[in-house]
Amino acid sequence: MTAQPSRASRTAVCLAALCLLGTFVGSADAADRELVRLTKAGAQHLEADMLTEASTAFESVLERVPKSVAAQRNLALALSRRAARAITHKDGAAALALIDRALDLHPRRLVYETQRGRALLLAGRMGEALRQAETLVERDKLYGGAWLLLADVRERAGELREALDALGSLQVLRPRDGTLRRRVQNLTRRADAEARFLTHGSGHFIVRYPPDADAEVVRLALTILEDAYADVTADLGIAPRTQAQVVLYEGAEFQRVTGAHSWVGALYHNGVLRVPVRNLQRHRATAERVLAHEFTHHVLRERTPSLPIWWHEGIAQHVEKDASAGRRRRAEIGASFKRQKEVSRLLTLDELRRLKISTVKNAGTVNLFYAQALHFTGWLVDRFGAGALPSFLTALGTGTDIDAAAKRAFGSSVAELYTLWHASI
């Protein structure tokens, strides 16, 4: 969760802008009229969520009236909202630059300082993020955003009991928050399971595992993960900005902690890749495929948070290794689709977009969802070349909307591409 300026905040901004306007109203001087125009434009841009334009307008006001408190606070709010957008897109470095400037203009504002902590966390600067969270908690123990930030930093560091303590303090402030209650329950199960776990960091992963785990199995898991990193980032053309969190489980702990079925080979949820290590050596090829799939979800969720789930699943299946098997599977799916197309049983684009696949109980619909997602992704790569997919994801990761990113990479909107794909079957 990231703190967002409320409608009341935006109204206050407009009032502040109008106060600044009042400073110049009645003056016939051309310079003063320009200040009035810039201030009004900045307020309008803020209301329209045109944040870069708002920032530019208020920067221009400050160049002319450096001591204007109203202009300083309006600019700080515009920068904060841009930082919130960067945090949504998991760009910690960009968010940090924006929020530091906002704090220069409006120091000690709790919302901005919380955003700074989140930016530090995203940028992988864990020690600084922890100090920021602890400072905020000390400053105002009734501010829920500080406790939530502290919990998130502790959880990311694998300090689950400490994260639970922070969430407990937050529950005192939000006793009826059902989402918070469920998070505490899930984290408690994890903390119980991982109480004695050891931690090992590799180049791109932080791995936790039971102290009695077979050392050879842990090394094998790390090898497979690093291989997956190299392959997936090469295929996608993007890489995560921070180390991925991985937890290895033995026996029935994986099912108990995650609630997953016994046949699930791994699970990515809430920023953590959870892996059962049973039969890892005997079924290495399967483990390589599964871990590449789940790591792909991690990369996409960090770098392209606006990517729809059905694209996620199509891309994650596509980058699984064993290219010849993948081609055979797509050929089999294509033949099946020809038959289904004749009786209109393929899912429409609207259905793909609307489906919450984790809640669907019909196995046929689930299988069709995954098959269509894979076949569509494979068709895109075959038609437009392997480089088009990284181009699409890179554009999407910069905040470009999905249709604009699709047009840049593939020359058509998503709906147009889907129609072309459907016609190709």
C-alpha cells in the first residue's frame, strides 16, 4: 500500500493556489499576470492528474517567487503524486528522487516521509528503509502508515516475528480491517514454519531454508534459480531491480503454509517465491520449468505491474524452457482451438480480461484460459519476432498504457491483435 493524496488534499491544493492567485490579482503588471496564469494552470493540471505539467508550472512560479509557501507545497504535492506513481511501477530510484525534492519543499510531512521509506525499500536500501520506518513510528505511534511500512520492511528482510509485532500495533489502530487480519494470519503461519530457517544470499536471490535441509539440495535450488534468472531476463529484456525472496520448504510445510494443492510445484505470492524441495534432484527438468515460470511472475509484477493476469500467464508459460516441447504443445493447442472455434467455445478478449482465474472452479475454463494465453503469446513472437516482446514490456514498464505499448511493439492495439490471432487459427 502506498499513501495517496486524498480528494481533500487536492481541494486544499486548489485553495492554496487560489490564495497565491490573490497575491497578484489586481496587478496590471505583465509579470504578475504571468504568475496568475502559471498558478492557475498548475492547479488545473493537478486536478486533471497531469503531474509533470503541474510540476513544471509550479517550478516556474517558484523561479519568480522563491519564498511562496503555497507554490512550494503545491509543487511538493505534485512531486509526491509522481513518486506514488513511480512506486506503483516499482521504480524506487525515480520515486526517491521525486520524494526527496518534495521533502525539501515541505519538510517532515508524514505521508512524504512514508513514501521515502517505500522508495528506499524498492531501491533495495534496506537499512535506510528500516531507519526511516523506525523514525516515523517514534514520531507518531498513531500513524498507521508508519507501522505498515515497518512491517513491510521487516517482512522483506525475513524478520517475520518483528513484522508481526508491527502489524499487531497497526491492528490496534485498525481493529476492523479484514485484509489486515488475513495478512496477520498468513504471516503467522509462515513465521511458525520459518522460525529456525537459515538465510543465504546469491547474486540475485535471498534464500531461506530449514536448518536440516540437505546442503546439496539447497545448492541445486540456487543453481536452478540463477539459471532461471539468466534465461528469463534474456527472454523478457527486463530484470527485477532487487533480489528476489525465495523460501524452500520440506515435507508438508509447503502445503500447510501456502494452502496449495500437493501437485503445485512452486508458488509466487506477495513478492516471495515459495518452493517445495521434494524430489528436486530426481525431477530437475520439471523444477527448471516451474521455477522459470514463477520467477517470470516476479519480474513482471515488479517491472510491469499494470500487465493483466492473462498476459502474465501467457508469457510465463512461453518462457519455460524446452523450446521443442513448447512448439509441440502450441501445435496441439492450435489444433484443438480450430475445433473449439467452430462451436464458439474460445474465450473472448473481454472474458480473458474479466476472469479471476484463482476463483474459477470449472477446470475446462481454467485450462482454456491458460491455453489461450500461451497460444496468443507464442503467436505474437512467431509473427513479430522475439525482440517485439521485450519492446512491449519495456514500454509498459515506463508507465505507457497497454494499448500504446502494444502499438509501439506490434503495430496494433490489444483488441486488434486478438482479432488477428483469432483469425489465424
